[in-house]
Amino acid sequence: MRRTPVPARSPAAARPRIPATVRRRDPLVVLLAALVAASAVLLGAGSAEAAGYRYWSFWEGNGKNWEYATQGPSLLRPDDGAVQGFRFAVSEDSGDAAQPRRAPDFGAICADTPAKDGQKRVALVIDPGTTADAPGGEKPPAPRTACAQVAPDASSAEALAAVAKPLRYDSSAMLCAISGYPKSGCGEQVSGEDGSAKPSSPSEPSAPAEPSSSSEAGDASKPAGDGDGGGGPSVGLLVGVGAVLLLGIAAVVQARRRR
């Protein structure tokens, strides 16, 4: 008796059948995943838009370490024996600002400047920073120290001017250059993608100006955008992304309840 040959089952036929509802992707889940991915892209773009600002930061020595100054050099009037520092670098804000790379040692800096009646001594550390922080085409000079001997009521800006001319300020009394460095620019915003600089305001810094002693000058060592976190994602962007995610989640939940 001849047996009818049984055809071999193909690998596809050997697989268990998967219901169409399982095989097919849930469009609501796909929509929610797309919203999450878009939000991540937006947040990444916002944080990469700017790395910070290129400017001279202002510091005070406490005997051992450096502390970020709470007043600008045109407002602060240091006591005799004070140590102050200036550091040029790219920083997002005061929280990540680079400190001067010399110790705040008054004795060592002013050792060769004897005390004089009717004057005070202020030790200064001037650190122009690294090549990585320098504007295009410029090379930072070497860090140096100086002992300024000035009138008892002199400000930090006047002490700096006594030992590090020429100084350059913008129209808002922000310190732009010490001893002519850098040659141009003042607190410009630096792009985080290619390291290029973008002006922090539409207008270029004005001609050198004397430091203002009015309260409107504020901290003249900080860029105007210092208080906003240095170019991270804006509050509006974060709120918008959050709203989109919440709407997407609500739509998914509502649609599932109707099923």
C-alpha cells in the first residue's frame, strides 16, 4: 500500500500563530514614544545651544582659598592686606567659574612692597586663562601677580588700574580687558557646538570707560546673562515639553478607557 507523502512544513508554518492584535503595534504607544523622543531632542538642543560666557570673573581670597566676589571691582573697597583675583575663562555661571591658578597669598605677593603711611596694599592675582578659553586668534599672556599700593578708600578697580593698565570697560561698567587682553569682545556668549562666540547683546562694547560707582553697575565682573544659568534650556522650553508629554499621556489613558 502506497503512502501519500506528507510535505515538509515550512519554518513559517511551524511557528505558532500570533494574534493580529499582538503583532500590530499599538498606535497610541507609538505616539507616546514619539513624543518622548521629540522631547529629548528638544531638551538636548536647548542645553547644547550655549556653553556659557567668556569673561573676566572676580574673586576674593580668604587666606587659603578663593571665593567668588559678591560685588564688582568698581564697588568693592578692599581693606589693607586683602587678596583679590581675576580669571578669564568660559563659564556658565558663578557655580562653575574657573578660579585663578595662583594661591591667594598676600605675604608672598606683597613681600617686596613695604607698607607706607596713608596707603593700603592690595595683592592681586591676574590669570588670563588658557588657550582653550581665548577668543579666536588671540593667545593669553602668562598669569602674574602684583601688589597695588593705593589710597585707603580706593576700590578694587582702582587697585587693578594701578598695576594692570590698560583696562577696558563696556558702557555698563563691566570689565572687558585687563592689560589689553582680550583685544575685543566683552562677556560674549559662546556656542556649545562649535566653540564660536555670539555677542551677548546686539551692540559691540563701547570705548573704554571709567568704572561706575553707582549701584546700577552691579557686579561688573559678571556677564549680563550670568543669572540665568548660562544658556541652558529655557523655562519656556521646559514648560512646553512638559505640557506636550502630559497631553500625550492623558490621550493614551483616555483612549484605553474607551476600549
